[in-house]
Amino acid sequence: MSSEIRREVVFASSPDEVWDALTDADRLAEWFANDVELDPRPGGEGIFRWDDGAERHAVVEEAEAPHRFAFEWADPGEAATTSVEFTLEEVPEGTRLTVVESAPAGPRACMAEWAWAAELQALAGPVRA
């Protein structure tokens, strides 16, 4: 059984600015994880590390700058992966970011990841959920 969570957020920033905040390892380390290695090209790999010892490994599925970025990731040793898809759309207010996260483990596996919006807001500009 899998679960899907969808969320839309509007940032007062250009799609290019939001794209950089989502795909540049140094920018991701400013707001998401404490240490990030990421090759944001299809087939590229990434590692996200947090100070509490948590770590996730990712493989980029799609990267169409500055419109769509998708990857799958999992904890080390986990067979089940979570899919994450970011879609960016320019709107009069800035950029609408739609995030769809799918996990085979159910909604709890996805919900833990949703704290990112507040952190990204500080980097990419004011947010309207």
C-alpha cells in the first residue's frame, strides 16, 4: 500500500531562484539538511545528512530546469523508497511550487518531510500556502 501527499506553496521568488534552492547542494544545506551532496542530473545521486545522525540516499529521476525535479530516496539499507516530485510554475505572485511525495510505508513516512516549507521560505522569499 502506498500513500501520496500533495502540497502547493507560492513563493515571491522567480522559478530560477526556487530551482536553485531545491537543487544546489550548498543551498540545500542552508535550509534542509546539514550536509548535502547532490548531482542534480537524471541518474545523479545524492546524500542528505542531518546532525542527529539521520541520512538519506537519493537518485535523481528527472531534472528539467527550472520546471520539474524528481527523485527517489531512502534511508541506508531500506529497500522501500519515497518518491518526491517538485513542479515549479511561474505565477503573477512569483513561483507556485507543487510537491508530491509518495511512500509505500503510508502517510507517516511522508509527513515527516513537510517541515521543509518554513525553512525554504527563509531562503526563497515569502510564502503563501
